[in-house]
Amino acid sequence: MKKNDDLFEDIFKQNEKRIYYHMHKLGIRDPYGDFYSEGMYAMWTAYQKYEPNKGPLATYFNYTIRNRLIDLIRKKTNDEDNEQNYVEKEILTAYDGNKYGDSKMPILDTSGMDMEDGDSWERVFSLLTEKQRKWVYFYIIRDMSLKEIAEQEHVSVEAVKDWGKQARKKLRAYFKDRDGI
């Protein structure tokens, strides 16, 4: 049997659905065509290596396509894991490994960041009690959760909510008077 490109094209057209079948059975979504290409290449290599005395070509196609697709799934999963590990490592490096309580959110280094219009912040902060300032700083500026603030300050979540309620009330009144609304 002479193996040439024209003969493979005919065989490929007859067996192309095998690629889709295995992709479907393995639950593969293939928006970029990577798995289809891998299946086509697997069919080509199976065609090139096929020995008629060892069994039907269709069985060899199924075996080769399925295993190549599984190998590609493993490779992509491994690549994603490596990428995720790299991102986590970079985050730890960028944020010196310091994290907020249970949320594991990184603490940003704010030394070198200047608040715009520092006088306005000073006026706003002068209206608030120490606890209300903590709420504004941690909840608004640092974007910490109420639970994280409560853990850090060794108080209940309800206490932190109350700080926020009182701070909002004072800030609304301040901005209403300032803007003449």
C-alpha cells in the first residue's frame, strides 16, 4: 500500500469525525482549535506508523487521537498550574508576603503615595473620632473587610459597623454643609 498525501486526505475526510468524537467524550472545549489540530496531527502520525498486520486502522486512529488529546489536556493543565504558581510568587514578592488577617489579601506598601489635597483629608479626619478614622482608613482607603478590621482592632464586627455608621453620618453632614446642598 503506497502512502501518499492524496490517500491520507481521503482517509482523513472519512475519519475526521473521530477527532470531534474524542473531544466530546473528553469534555474538551476548543475555541482556538488547539485540540483539533492535535487530533489531526495524531491521525497523521498514526497513518504514517500504521502496520496492517497489527489491527484495523480505525482502532489505531482512536487510540492515538484519544491519547494525544489527553496528553495535551495534561500539558495545558500543567502550564496553567505553573502560571498560577508564578503569579502567586510574584504577588508575594511584590507585597513582601504581608497579608490582612484571614482574607490573605496583600497589604500594599503605601509609603511614597501622597494623598491628593491633604488639607481636605485633615479637615475630614478632624470631624471624626479615632475609631471612625480607623474605619475610614481601613474600610475606605485600604479596602479591608469589616471582619478583618474587627480582628485587627480586637472588637466585634458590630462595633466596626457602628463606627462606619457614625462616620457616614458625620461625613454626609460635612459634605452637605460644604457643598451647600
